Amino acid sequence: MDFKPVRAEDKETINKYLQHVSSRSCDMSFAAIYLWKGFYHVEYAECEGMIVFRSNEEKTSFSFPLGAGDPKKAIDKLMEDCREKGIPLVFHGISREMEQYLGENYPGQFEVEFERDIADYVYETQALIELKGRKYHGKKNHINKFNKTYDWSYEAITSENTQECLDMLKVWKSQNCAPEDLEKHAEICVSEASLKEREFLGLKGGLIRVDGKVVAFAVGEKIHPDTFCVHIEKAFADVQGAYSVINQQFLVHEAQDCKYVNREDDVGDPGLRKAKLSYHPAFLEEKGFAVYKES
């Protein structure tokens, strides 16, 4: 199979296949694939009317075939290709539906394991906008205190204010990134690219100003007819309530038409997990790995 790097000029080709995918996973968009292609060493190949992505980060793994074609034909081809190259066939980003497909078409041939650390948190959009009830009492208090304390405003990210967001991100990096934290640095690179290439990638953005200065911003996109995904969210921790406000206001302005909002995974970080659970997800979008068991 002929795998090649994901490039900007491949957007139309890749979207031709992704348009047939109905998934609420944060990974299933050209923007997500393009932004993280460097960190995960992502390549793609067209096969049997489907597209397959290959990640060469640490160990080689593949996406489940995506598109309108026959997945079985593409999987069989992938099996043959891996056998010739002497590498194991491992699928990443496996959903429960994909697990079911493998079980029905390759009974007993794949070992599937779901990882809690990479499950996406999916919330009801209106719940995060309205913050009604006792369970959101603390969040509501943070926003009320922010409203009383600061002279603030929300605005959409445009070409005119993008540089201010980049400047804010640079300061945020200096406050939050340890030199040895490679994944955090990769996240900063992705955040920077999402701002610089926002229009090309079809992303929406919003920011919060306090006394005219950018203190928070968010970037995301609609990934499913009923789901908006927040890919990037940054705020200054010393501006109390800034995270709560950008979380709410970005949805107010950009995701009112979506039933759900995907706020991505917690990467296994205990603090991040506690924060994401405190917003009471409607469900987790599970993702796992499927390893082919050679007979």
C-alpha cells in the first residue's frame, strides 16, 4: 500500500472519504488529522474505495478504513500488506461500532481493548450554556464572580485579532510548559497552527477580553450534524473564572445549533479528569485498539 504524508493540498481528497463517516469522535475531521500529523507522524493511503491513516508514533498503527467502500476489502488488503512487511496489524481509534464489525466479519481474530484515558467527554450543549441546577452551582458562581469583578467582552476570532491570541498563547506557554513536557509543547504547536490556519481548516474561534486584553480563547468546529468539538481552549489561570466564561461563551456564540459538544479526552491526567467530570458529561465517546491475532 502506498502511504504518503498528509499535506494541505490533500484536504479535498481526505474530506471526500470523511464525509461518509458519522462519528462524534474528535479525531474524525481533516482539521484534527492535519493539526496533529506532525506529532503522530500521520500518513494516509487510498485502498478499495476507502482511506486508511497510518500513525508511526512509537509503534505503527492504522485507522479503521473510512469512506463509502467495503471495509472488509480494505482490511484484507491491509492484512496482506502488514504480513509482507512483517509488522503486526493494529487499529487505533476503534469505536464500539467498529469493534462489532470486526467481531462479525473476523470472529475471534482481533483482540480489542478500550482505553479510558483517550475517551472523549461529550456534554449536552445547553447544559453547559445554562448551567442550571445544584450540580452546576460552583460553575455558575465562578461566572457570576467574573461578571462582577471584570470589565469583559467576547468576540469572534478573525484575521484582525489572531495575533493577539498568538501573543496570549506565548505568555500562557511560558507559565505552563515545562521544557521536558514534549506533549504539552506539541499541544502548543497545535494551538498555534489552529489559529494561523483557522480559515483554511474551517475552524471557528472565540476570545474573551478583560480591560481590552485577551485572557482566553477557544477554537473548534462542527464534527457531526449534532456535535460541536472544542479542539483548543486556553485561559490565564490567574484571571479567576476565565476558563468557565470562555467555555460557556464559545458555545453560546458558535454551538447553539448542536445538541452535543465534544471537549476531547483527559490524556489520563488526574486534574484534567476531575475538571472534565465536574461538568457532568452526557456520555464518553470510547476509543480503543484492535490487534490482529495471527493464526
